Amino acid sequence: MKRIICFLSMMMLVTVGCFAADGQFDVAETMTKFFNSMGFTQFFIGDGWKSAVMIALACFLLYLAIKKEYEPLLLLPIAFGMLLTNLPGANMFHTEMWNDEFLNPESEFFHSYRHVLAEGGLLDVLYIGVKAGIYPCLIFIGVGAMTDFGPLIANPKSFILGAAAQLGIFMTFLVAHTLGFTSTEAASIGIIGGADGPTSIFLTTKLAPHLLGPIAIAAYSYMALVPVIQPPIMRLLTTKKERLIKMSQLRSVSKTEKIIFPIAVSIVVTLIIPDAGPLIGCLMLGNLMRESGVVDRLAKTVQNELMNIVVIFLGTTVGATATAGTFLSPKTLYILCMGIVAFSVATAGGVLFAKLMNVFSKEKINPLIGSAGVSAVPMAARVSQTVGQKENPSNFLLMHAMGPNVAGVIGSAVAAGILLSMLG
């Protein structure tokens, strides 16, 4: 390291000496300009300390992703994007290029995406995929290709539990709006309750892009904490007798049913809620690739290569929006607090509705599977299985819980479409 520093210093001195010999510029002025442009210097100018705080926070998130393995596939690129965007002088992302005034065609400050391509930094260019809603939809194709809707088709009641878990979204929307957030901001905060990262990013980009950084971090952090947040709520709202309920084996689902399902859902949901079409359509396209059995190469590609590439771009650019100016504010703390409220209410909504269904149903449902109505697939279903087996090791709830779990993916996309149609 010492040799490298010495070599660079010598090269700098030689370069300065050559220019000085030509008499074309002042050496002292040039060196002053160079040191003032260094990122280290900018830490001590104005609000430079905020960048230092954000870099420390990014390193903490990297620790959680690497050491604690909290949703590492997305938290790691998000944290590194946050790191890059807060390095003073790097100019990789420009928040001012993405504000409403800059992108409003009726504004005198309007600039097109062509200007972003010409003048923006690396992360500005990649962020176009987020702003246009491309990355979340591409991820949904991969999610669809990895999802088995068989348990949901075998037990259509799961649709109700998946819908009930979306209660957290709308309850938090009302609370956030009451606390002074605008309707669009409140909707973006509420969607955290769906425990669906791509959907949260998709809706927030459309309604409140200035909150994208904290909302994405909150959404993925709470998804990683599903095994910590959900079990106490599940035990609090159920009795031991309810947790011991055994459910009969699900019927087998034919290939024809699995092929018809994504086509029918795409048609019905999009006709009712057109704004949910991009997410639902991509989700069902990926699932049809999986179930048709005639495009195995495409199904494997969207599950692996495409999914991995898009996750890198999405995570890094979403993290880039978490600049010091937008992240270090009281709103961020409120978002983190209301995010956990949204997630808790969603869990409680699924459990309580399962209990309500038992009042009118001859064949009892174990209420624990209601908590899987959030769309953290398959983690939420595994939590239902784990809590159930603690009461009775011979009770197998995983496949039953997968029904509400995959229904939650559809439910959160539908909820986002409803909010977008009302507020977009």
C-alpha cells in the first residue's frame, strides 16, 4: 500500500511539474481545486456530515444482509446502492432529476429521459427501469414461474384469507393519512403491509417516489423479520385448541386447472382493476410458462438469469434514492413505525378472518394459516407450519398455508391496483 501511495504521489508531482513548465496554469490553484473536489473534503462542508451518517447506515444494512442474512438477495444491493449514492462527489444519482417539477411536461423545468441519458450518472440511467415500472414487473414474471398455485386452486377459500390479510394495507393508509401524510404518501406507506417488495416499489414509484428509499428498506426489512413478528401475534389471537386443529389433505390439482388458472386470473382481475394489470399479467405469464410444460427454457431463464439480473438493477437503484436529504427526516421514522403496524395488522387480519370462517364452516380451518395471507412467499407459510408443530409435532400445515400465501401475492397486487386507480 505504501508503494502504491508513493507511486501515485510521484506521478502527480511529475504531471504538475510538466504543466507548470508550460506556464499554462497556477500549481497552487490546481492543487487546491483538486483537494476541494475530493469526497473526503466534502464531508466537512455544509451538510456533508449527513452523507457520513448515510454511509454508516448503509454499512449497517450490509452487515444485516451478509452476517444476519436478512433478505440478502435484495437488501445487499439496496444497501450498496445507498452507499454509492451518498459518496460525495461521485455524482451517480441526482435526486433533482426525478422530482415532479423536472418530469412534468407542462413545467418550464421539464427534461425528458433523453436528458437523463445524456447528463445523468450511472444510477440515474438504471433508475429509468424503476420509474417506468419495468423492474418490478420483470421480477413478478420470475415470481410467477417459481410459484405453485396448486394449494390455492385446491382450496379456493384461501382467496378469502389472502384478501383479509390486505387489511393491514388499508388500515395503515387511513392512519398515515390521519397523521398528516398526503393520500399518495399514505397509500405508499400502507402497501408495506402486503409484505411484497416489488409491489411496494411499483406503487411508491407511481405515487410517492420521494419516499421510495425508506419504504423499500422498511418493506424488505420486515419481510426478513416475518419469523420474529408473526408468531407472538398468532399465539395471542388463537387458543391452544384452535392451534391444534388438523386439516384434511388437499385434493390433487390437474394440469388443465393449473394452465387455465393464470389465464382466467389475468382476464378477470385486469378487466375489473386495469391498473393491477401490469403486475398480475406478469405474475401469471411466469406461472403459465411454468405450468404449460412447453417452454421449459423460458421458465428456467426467468427463474434464474432474468430474475438475478433484474434484482441487481432494482436493488441498487432503489437504494440510490435513499440520499441524505430524503432519508434523514422525521418521515422516515414514521414510515418505519407504521410499516411494522401495517405488517402486524395484516397478520392479525388473516388470523381473525380464519376464526370467523370457522363460525360458519363445518370443516374447521386452523387459524394459524391465516397469517400466511401476507405475500412473503414461502416464509410466512413456513412460520404457520412452525408455530403449528410446536403445539402438535404431527400437524402439517405447510401446504394448507401455501394457499393463503400465494393468494396474498395476488391480493397485494390487486390492492396496489385499487390504490393506483383511486389516487394515481
